[in-house]
Amino acid sequence: MDQFLKILTLPDNIPIVIMLFAVIYLTWLSFREARKNDKLIEEGKKDQIYRRMVE
């Protein structure tokens, strides 16, 4: 485990680690928004999707 952490904290690898966490977070965020939009479509409120995005 020490060797793994040593490799992760090398200056060249820090941006890669940050990008990895950013991709995971943004993927989760996009799926969450997609679920909200799907729920609005099921409820027959398709026109509210655009209004929610603009707000």
C-alpha cells in the first residue's frame, strides 16, 4: 500500500488522480439529472425540463 500511495502522489500523477475523481463525480451528477428528467417525463411534465435547466 505504501508503494501505491507513493506512486499516486508523484507530481506527474496528481492531475490524473484529480481527473479520475472529476470524471466519477460528473458521471454521477449527469445520471442524477437524467433520473430527474425521466421522472418529469413520466409525470407528463416534459416542458418543465428546459425550465429547470435554465434556472
